[in-house]
Amino acid sequence: MSSHAHDNAEKRAAKSFLLHQSRFFTTVNHLKDLPREAWHEVAFAGRSNAGKSSAINVLCNQRRLAFASKTPGRTQHINFFTVGPEKSPEGFIVDLPGYGYAQVPGAAKAHWSQLLSSYVQTRAALRGLILLTDSRRPLTDLDMQMIDWFAPTGRPIHLLLTKADKLSRQESVNALRAARATIARYDEANGTRQLSAQLFSALKRVGLEEAHAVIEGWLRGDAARSNADSDADASETSRAAASPDAPAPGVDEPDAN
Ligand SMILES: Nc1nc2c(ncn2[C@@H]2O[C@H](COP(=O)(O)OP(=O)(O)OP(=O)(O)O)[C@@H](O)[C@H]2O)c(=O)[nH]1
Ligand SMILES: [Mg+2]
């Protein structure tokens, strides 16, 4: 590579990507074990098999960071990955267990849904939710349930319509339009503007740039570390105050001064 080309490659990498420096951090099966680091986090939620682990891998530019599988229900715990430089990570990417997989025994299902709902409703560090849905299907009741759990936090939800490589161009346009109509109705009914959507394919690397911009924007959100030590911030949102597990590392708005 010429040094010029090399410089350019380096510039691109620097602009991009927190996510390109990522590593496994921990697996959590109980809320009390959630990490206490004062970093922002972005979680990937969606039906089992929607493509969460595959999306994390491709966005982080690693083959097997998150374990992707043909067997639905593969990700059964909450997996945390740090992003940013190894010596000074800047946030977490979180791979959540998929929901809606029928073959899971009742008790395990109840445990997951309890874990998932508590996590998204109470986790102060969670700056935004990436909700993955198969672009070939409309949003399901369980997807709407997830939105209903998270939306009251006032934080954004970005939909990735996954496996877009399976759709023709026209079908993709229609899928995106349908999803945007659904979220526009939701936002309108709730008087919010929290939801957005895009097409995505881990296989064909479609939509990476847009997704990176959203996720890195959330992770770098201003209030990250400056507020990490301030207990007062915990009362800023009721969910933070109600959370037994979270260290409440940030608030929604950067300090005015
Ligand atoms: N064609 C195509 N297949 C994909 C894409 N992304 C994921 N898949 C396939 O979909 C299946 C499920 O992908 P995963 O990433 O494991 O899905 P998940 O949402 O993590 O699933 P759980 O862990 O069970 O919740 C695998 O067979 C993937 O290869 C994509 O962009 N295009
Ligand atoms: Mg998975």
C-alpha cells in the first residue's frame, strides 16, 4: 500500500470506529451481576434468529465476537463487549438473548423475559436500543412489547431491518417504508420522536455506516464520564432511581455549564 493510501485507511479507521476495537467483557445471567463500569452501553435486542449476533460481529469487524448460529435461541445470556482502546474502553455493546423462540421451556422463558424487561427498563447506562427485526416480516407483538418497555426511558430506539440481502430492491423499499410508517404511528401516539429505522445486511454489509453513526453517537453521548461520580444524577430519571443494580453513570442531557 502506498503511504498515501495507508494514511487514508488510517484516517477512515480513526473516524470509524470505536466499534472496531472491541472485545468480550462478561456474560451476565442476573441483574445483580451487571457491570458497574461507568460507561455508556448500547444493547441489541430482537427476536431469536433476527441477526443480533451477526450484526454485532460485522459492526465490530470481527468474525466471532458474538456467537452467531443457525440454531435459534443461541444467545441465552446477556453478553457484554467493550468498545474503544483496550487500555481505556469507552463503552459497552450488549448482545441480548433473543425472544419469541417457542422451543424454550417455560421456566427459562420466564427468567429471560424478566431479565430482559428489567434490564431495558432500569439500566441507567443504556443510552439507546438497537432493535433488530427480519426485514421480510412486519414487527411482531414482542417487538412492540420491547419498544413499550424501553420507550418510557425517553431514550432512542433504532431499528435494523435485517437480512435485507434476501429482498429485492423494491421489497427493501417497501419494508423500510412499512417500518417507518409503524414507528411514525407509534411516535405520534406517544408524542415522542424516539424511533428510527434502516435496512441492514450483515451478509452483504449493507447499512454499516448508518448503524455505526447511530451507535457511536449514543456511546459517545456527552454526559458519559463527567457525571459518572455524581450520585445526584441517579435521581435524574426515575428509572435510574428505581434500579437496584445500576450505578447510574449518566444523565440524558449534557451539563448546561
Ligand atoms: N442472509 C442473511 N442471513 C443472516 C444475516 N444475518 C444473520 N443471518 C443468519 O441468521 C441466523 C441467525 O443469526 P444470529 O446472528 O445468530 O441471530 P441472533 O439474533 O443472534 O439469534 P439468537 O442468539 O438466537 O437470539 C444465522 O443463520 C445467520 O447466519 C444477513 O444479513 N443475511
Ligand atoms: Mg445471538
